[in-house]
Amino acid sequence: MASQAEQFASNLNLGAFGKATELKKRLWFTLGALIVYRLGTYIPIPGIDPQILDDIFNQQAGGIIDLFNIFSGGALERMTIFALNVMPYISASIIMQLMTAVSPKLDQLKKEGESGRKKMNQYTRYLTVLLCVVQGYGISVGLESGLVTSGGTSAVIDPGMFFRFTTVVTLLGGTMFLLWLGEQVTQRGVGNGVSLIIFAGIVASFPGALAQLLEQGRVGALSAFTIMAILIGAALLIYWIVWMERAQRRIIVQYPKRQVGNRMFGGESSHLPLKLNTAGVIPAIFASSILLMPATFASFSAAGSDSGFMTEVSRLLGRGEPLYLLIFGSAIVFFCFFYTAVVFNPADTADNLRKNGGFVPGIRPGKNTADYLDYVLTRLTTIGAIYLTIVCVIPEYLIGSLNLPILMGGTSLLICVTVTMDTVAQIQSHLLAHQYEGLIKKAKLKGRRR
């Protein structure tokens, strides 16, 4: 059987693409929204000296702040209106998902359909605003006291409460605008808007990372063999990510025959596809978001004081350090199982199969089917968690030990590959819908002529 990518390649041609006017409008809208986002990453917040800020980030290069800077598309390094990017929203989503697991009221609200989903989104946005205010105030205080050059010069031109207020308002407005922009892309464009914003920030930094890698080879920091090995390893890693993301376990589902009047229905068999990595890229993003908050706070505090404790904490949470890798890997495994349990409920799936007359051959409907689905899903999630941990943690160790550009990390490649695959799948669905509409119009036209 041809894969989805092969089917898409066979269906995609310039003629069909040129006739799909709705798809072209969606693509142009998505491109325009991403251009607006990239322009916003160059609009600085008021009251910052850009030259001093550039010197500060050059002094602290290679730390955890670099990862935050990559997710923000370089906006943190330039301290622009999009410096926080959508990371507060991701953190708020993590907290709300955790709360649904411990709060029966929120869990019931999630099951109320569209109205419950809207209510949950509203609570998530309220929490996003709160996190933006807290993080924005922390950044403003860090800019005033913590982030200083070796000469003791602060990046803030006029410190004070007015600067803190304007910084909080600017960063809050930037994040909420990006959330609105992401929603518009999801509704009027192609792909998931929030994921595409993170994707655009990472891709925009690829040329600089490649230039940095080649510069290390030019000055002799890395040999030509090492650079070739890194590039080949990145290509193989991308291939492995695509293969694993496409892998699925198909559980056969049989539907019995039933007679309605004089006609016989049913009797066919289908399958229930369970992805090997049901959680997708979410665990890697969640784990990175969890690590960014304490690591950034420790880095700012260590830079602004002579505390040996905070300096040691900042060092332990540095890229490639054992404590950083341990927390990162553990968080990925936890969120793999947690998010899989959120998006797939074996009991509900077994109940839906029973109501529709479907059953797994050799397994009794009801609780036995739910237990079987849970057993299969647990094994799949274990393999998926190991796969995500290897993809994300081992490159992080190599980055820390070889001083490689941060974009060579598995998290960045994982986000880029999965977002690209999701966007291509949506383009395919739009093209197929356009082809079906064309066939329906032709059929109606032939019917009228007759």
C-alpha cells in the first residue's frame, strides 16, 4: 500500500494546484501572517539600548537562554515585543491539562463538547495573561539589575517603575497578538497557527546556525570530518523522525452482519490506527517550556548577583549538564504518558465500538476491550517515549560537549519535521476536497444536460 506521502506526490500537480483558488488564498494568508510575525521580532520594547543588549547576550551565549531565543525567533536576543513568543500560552496549556487530571470539575467541563472546550480555552487565556505579567515583570527586573555587561552597564536607559510597566504591557500585548494571529492562521490559513509560529522562528535561525557551524570549521574548532558527520547525522535523524511519526499499530475491528428489512448490512472489517508516538511533538515542547522558566530565572539571578548558589544552579541547568539532561528526559517521558492519556481514552473508545456493534476479534466487548487497548497503548507509548528521549536528549549532550549550534538539537528538528508533515497533510486534504468538488460539479452538469 502506498504511503500518504506517495499518494500526495501522485495527486499533486501544478494544474490541480493552480485551480485550487481557495487553497492558494489560504497559503497566501499563512505566508502573510508569518511575515507579520517576523517583522514583529525586530520591533524593540521601549527603553532598551540595543548595543549593550547585544553585548550582554554575546557574553551569555551557549546557555539555556539560547533555547528560549530560538523558540522566540531571535526576539529575546533583540528584546522585542515578541520576546515571550507563545511560550506563556504553552505553559498555561500544560497547567490546565494537569489541572483537568486532578480537578473533577474541569474534567467534566472538558467533556461538555464545544461549550466546554470554549470555556477551557477561556481559562487558558486568563492564565496566559497572568503568566505573561509575571514573566514580563521578571524580565524587566532582570534587565534593570541582572543583565549587565562586564563593565557594569545596564541595558536599560531609564530604570524605574515606568519602564517595568511599559515592558510588562508590551510583552503581554505581543504574546496575545501572536495568539490571535495563530488563531487566524488556523481558521483562514493552512496548518496549526501556534505551531507554525514556533516553526517559523526556528527555521529563520537555520542560516545563522549553518554559518556558525562552517565558521567553527574555518577557524579549526571543528574538523571537516566532524562537520560532515554532523550534517549526515542530522539528515539521518530527520529520516528516522519521519519514519517513527508515520509508524502505527493497526488493531483489527470486526462489525457483524445485520439485516434491515430485506437488505443485509455490515459484516466488514476495519482497523483502529494507534500511532507509535500518539503525543507527537507536545512532550518535547512541554519539557522545554518547563525547563525554560527556572533555568532563565537562575541565569538572570546569577548574572545580577555574586551568589555562588545561584551561579552553581545556573551551571547545573546549562545545556549538556547531567542535571539538565536528567530533568529534560524525565519530563519528556512523563508528558508522553500524560498527554497520551489525555487525547486517547481506551474506555470511551471501547464503549463507542460496543455501541456501533464493533469488536476486536478474540476480545470481549466492554471492559476487556478497554483493558486490551490500554495494554497496547501503554507498550506503544513506552516505545514512543524512548524514541522522543533519544531524539531530544542525545543531541543536547552533543551540543553541550562539542559546542555546536543549538539548532542542531533534536527538539528543533523534531518540531520542524512534525509541523511540516502536519501542514503537508492539510494541503493534501484541501487538494482532495477541491478535486471532489470538481467531480460533483461535473456530475451535476452532466445530469442537467440529460
